[in-house]
Amino acid sequence: MRPMYGSRSETYDAFLAIDQRAYKEKIQFVEENIFMLRDLDVGAYFDMMVLYGEALFETGEYARQAKLADHIIEMSISRNIIIHRDQDVYFETLFKKAASLHNLDRIEEAVHILKELVKINPDHEASKLFLINCIIRQKKPMVRPYRNLSLVLLLTSAFVIGIELIFVRRLWPSWTMIIEMLRNGLFISGVVLLIAGEVLVRYRAVEDVYLFSKDNKKRKHKTDA
């Protein structure tokens, strides 16, 4: 499709005229006018790329946003563009890239970026909370043994209940209380193990991020001093 606008200023102004939350329209506009972008001045081009990246993220185009983020970050560094639209463009672009990678199940890469963000700003709560969430997903395999043992205990409890109803209450009623205690113990143990596994993973994730943030905050204070 041929470009809709004849000059770079018209292209940029037309892009800005699109409604702020019309993300699909922004994506379509950039893709239809891709060859006009090379003629834009640096500021206008950078602004369009940042807004284009935001549109990709908001419409679930995570793979494309993650790829574009590298280009935006490279421009931010080479052109020394730190603040863009009242935000730290380097930090915010990396944060969105981490979110995209998380949504693509590329957890290792997301964790790496989030750790870098915590190094940059150890007090950034959103980065720390997001890092905790990613580490919990990383540590999920640790929960599997707890879940497996819990399932065995719960199934055994159900089996004991069947034995109790079919045989014990009819043939050996004096054993009923002991069997009840046994199956209740199995059931409670199974539930406790299941909860304990989840709690342990979350606790370790929070502890890891807290210590990592604390160490980097100390390192940052020493560097600033």
C-alpha cells in the first residue's frame, strides 16, 4: 500500500492525531507508512517507535514488542534520550519487554531483565513484585514432589474411607475410631503438604528478591558515596 501522506511532518502529525488508546489503528498506520519513517527527524521517529511499541504491547503482540524494545533501547543509549514523555524511557521499555517475555513464557529472560532493573533502582516496587512472580514460576518444579506426595496421601485417605464404610463399621466396629483418626490424619497431612509446598516456593522467591534488592541498594549507596 502506498504511503498516505506526502511529507514527514504530515506523517507524524497524522500519527499523533490517532486516539491515544486506538492501538490497532496506530499499528496499522506505522505499518502502512513504514517507508516514510526513515525520513522523520530523530525526535519524531523515536516518539513514534515508543508509542508503536506501547500499541504492540497493549494488543498482545508480545514477540514484536520485545524485538522493537531492543531498537528503542539502542536509540535511547546512542542518542542519550533519558526522559521521554515524562518517563525514564530506558527503564520503562525494559520493564515492558520483561512483561512481554513473561507472557511468552520466556521466564529466564524476563528474570534476567528484571534483575537488571532492580540493580538500576532497588526501590522500584513494581520490578521487585514482578521479579517475585517470575521466580515463583521458575521454582514451580520444586512444588511437584509436595503435590505428588499430597495426592498419594489424599487418595490413601479416600481408600481408607472406603474400607471403613464397607468393612470396618460392619465387621469390626470397635476399630472405627482408630480408622477415622487414621484417614483424618492422612487427609490433613495431604492438605498441609500441598499448602506447605506453595508457601515454601513463595517464601523463597520473596526472600531471594529481598536479599538481592538489599545487596544492590548497599552497593548503590557505596557507589554514590
